[in-house]
Amino acid sequence: MSRALPDDDVRISPLRQRLGRLTGYWLALPGGLWLAIFFVIPMVYLLSLSLMTGDFINGFSQTFHVSTYWHTISLYHDQFVRSIIYAIIVTLLTIVLAYPMAYWIAMRGGRHKSTYLLIILLPFFVSFVIRTLQWQFILADNGFVLGTLKHLHLVGSDFHLLATPVAVICGLTYNYLPFMVLPLYVSIERLDPRLMEAANDLYASKLQALLRIVLPLTVPGIFAGVLMTFVPVASDFVNAQLLGGAKTTMIGNVIYTLYLTNNDYPAASALSFTLMGALLIGIFAYARALGTKDVMEAAAL
Amino acid sequence: MTTSVKSAPVARRPKRKWTYYILPVYTWAVLLYLCLPIFVMILFGFNNTKGRYNITFQGFTLKWYKELFAIGGLTDALKNSLTIAVLATIISVAIGGALGMALGRYRFRGKGGVSLVVFAQIATPELVLGTSLLSLFLTLNIPRGYWTILLAHIMFCIPFVAVTVQARVAGLDGSLREAALDLGATPMVAFRKVTLPMIMPGILAGALLSFALSIDDFVTTSFNAGQTVTFPLWVYGSSRLGIPAQVNVMGTLIFLFGVILAAYSILAGRRKKN
């Protein structure tokens, strides 16, 4: 190929240089296109489908029918509220359960830190559905927990856990606990140990050091953990399906049934879109409340 | 016991009260809680049950390991899961790895937008990913099945590969590649001999993550599977009827495979450091 500028001082030919400048584009193109076609554009279709009217047999047509939203929200607001309440309870439970553990591993884990982290990740090597089913089995009416308690007459013979909110919340807490431990661990581990020494030198008690130094400095980690648990928990339907009953239905179950059993696509997509909107608004409000600097740090975790 | 003169932490040792042990004991209790379902799964893969119900332990047997493939539907589902996971891993590592390189090293117009999409995709709940993709397929009348599952899996794996590779590329010393170019290597050779070996840990981590995400995925898959059944879908579908012990065995084998791979990559990383 002929060079446009046969200049010996230019080590890389201009053509190469130009191609080189385009490298970023062609490297990003396949991935960017894939995400555009199968993630961004589907969002538009989700919105579009939610504004259609019709039924499964006669087909759906675009009518920009906004009232589907008010209709489905008023019809299923119980499940909506329940999902949010469960998500709040589960998120708080995971923070309480995870913080002491992440603190201990980060501060006193020593050279076994990575072993502890691997154990925390072990459940991920078992399918999510199978893990949840094991809880169905562990919490069963005559399973080894309740069976033993009943045998010892510690609880009444008609006591049960499955199909109650307790079982669903237990399952959700179990499944999303690692998502809270890991970001907390990362943010505690990054703390400068000299800060604790300084607190100690200045006669802070251990509790004061924890409340006034460690906790405020690990807020970004808590933020990341809350994002990683609250969002998936609020939209989960597997735990409510496998461990819950008619009174623990969450919004995910409703969406699943509307799409795949009732074929009521507009209602299902309207709920889906509402859920996403609610979660997005929540995330942004939360980000505003915490300040953008912390959010950027959390995103960098 | 230790002597108590050298340094402050050692000197403090004899003063340890019982409260010192609260946190370690607590941590181990939570770790056990996290692993409890795994123990139950492995144990009941050895359970000598008579019927389809696998609820109480009735004695040790290896027969489920021998009859691992006795249930046709389950075997087909596992095959689908495995082939989809392998294909999704290969394709998403290629596409997502390139995207990660682009985000980590190059400047291009729209970079901010692309990183925002990557971040948004990771933050979007899986339920919304699944239902929006289903809306696309429904509106365009695309029949759902094996290939739509594969498309969806590649879609949710790409951002994770891109993020891990980007982190690795951003931490690289760019002067090494420049040195290779100065010494007359073509950009292709410089990539193969210098950049690729250095970002390999990121690519491997992305591949492991993709495989784990794909083989385990239930939510997105359930919306876009049509009549095709994968391993998690089969297990979910048969949960009302009672889970056959083969599910526990397959779960155990997948678990062991994952643990061995992870342990191997940790040990390999440690060896390199030494």
C-alpha cells in the first residue's frame, strides 16, 4: 500500500495512525451493539408493549393506553408494597449479619482472608434454584429443624414456617447475604490501620472508634451493598414461589404469572416498567442523599 | 505461650478476655449458615430413597451416581445448560473482552455513554432484563428457544467480562507495549506477546464469572426459554412434584467442578506471585 506521506521521521505510517485512532471504535463496536440491541432497545419495547391494548387471541395493537398503569398498580399495590417491605427488612438483616463478619475478616483475617472469602462465595457454585429448594427442605414441617423442635415439644405440632413471610425473608436473606458481605469487606479492608491506632492513642474506646471512625468511612461500602441487595431482592420471585404461599406473593411473582400464564402482556410490561422506574428513582434519591462523591467511590468498588 | 516484651500486639495477648472470641465464633457460625444448604444437597445425593421424594435420610447409597442420566428430560436440560454456558462464555469473552480493552485503554466518542450502559445493565434487576427482552421477542414475533436463551446469556455476561478486563487494562503499564512497538513489533504481535499475557487474569476471571452466571441463570432464562428447558428451569418446574436425587448429584458435581476451577486459579495466582 502506498504511503500518503513518505516521511522517514514518521515511524508509524499515517494510514496506520488513522487505523490506530479507530482501534477504540472497532473494539467497542460488537459489545456496544450487542448491549444496544439486547438491552437498550428492549427497554423501549417494554415501554411500547405496556401501552398496547388487546388480548392474546386477537393480538395487541399500539393505542398509547396509559391507564393500564393505574389499573395494574391499583390492582397489585399490595404485592408492590410487600416487595418493598421485604426488601427493606432483608437489606437491614443482611447489613446486621454481614458487618461484624466483614469487619472481623478484614481486620483479623490475617493470611486466611482469601480462604474466608472463598467460603463466602461457595454457595454461588450451587444453582440459585437448588439452594433455595434446600431451604424448602430444611424448613419443611417435618424437616430436621421443625421435626426436632416438635419432637422436643418446643413448638406446637401445627407450627409451620413454610408459606409464611418468615420463610421467604429467611430465604432472601440467605441468598443475598454474600452481596452485602463482599462490598463491606472491601471498604473495611481499605481503611488505613493507622486511623484506628490514632483513635486508640487518643483514648477512644473500641466502640467509639467503631462508631465514629470505621462506620462513617465505610459508608460507600454500605451503599454498594444496599444497591446489590435491595434491587434484586425487591424483584425476586423464586424465594416467594418456593418458600412462600398465597399471602407472600411479591411483585415478581405477579409479573411472571401475567407474562407466562395469563399472557396479559401489556399489564405485565406495565408492572415491569413501574418496578424499574421505582427502583431507579430510589437509587437516585439515595445517591443524592449520600452525596455524589460517595456514590462514585461506591461505583468504583 | 508467647513472651511479652517485643511489641504491643504480643504484649496484649495474655489480657484476652472471652469477648475476644465473640467475633470469630460469630463469623464461623455465619459461614456455616452459608454452607448449610450445600451440605444438605451433597448428603441427599447419597440418600437411599425409594420413590421420587427425597425428604428423609434413609441410608447411604451410590446408586444415584450410577443412574445419573436415568431421567431423560433432566439430562437434556443439563446438556442445554452446559452447551449454552460454554458458547455464552466464549462469545462474551471475545466481545466483552474487546469492549473492556476499548474502555480501559482507548479514547473514542461515546465512551461515557457506553460505560453508562455497561453500569446500568449490571444495576438493572434481572427481572427487568428478562421481561424487556421478552417484550422485544413478543412484539417482533420472534419464536423463543435455545438461541434466544443464548442471546440473553451473552447479553448479561458481556458487562461483567468488560468490567473485569477494563480494570486489568487500566492497571497496566502502557510503556511495555510502547517498548514492544519501538523494538519493531507490529501492533498485532505487541498485543499477542505483551498485552494479552498481562490481561489474561482479567480474561480468565471474566470467563469464570460468565460460565457461573450462565449455567446458574434462572430469571432471564425463564422469560426467554419458550419450550426449551435448562437445568435450573427443569429443577424449578419439578419442585412441586418432588426433586429426584439425581438433581442433588448433578448439583454436587457442578459444585465440585466450580470449586476445583476456583481453587486452581487462586493457587496459580499465588505461584506466580512467589
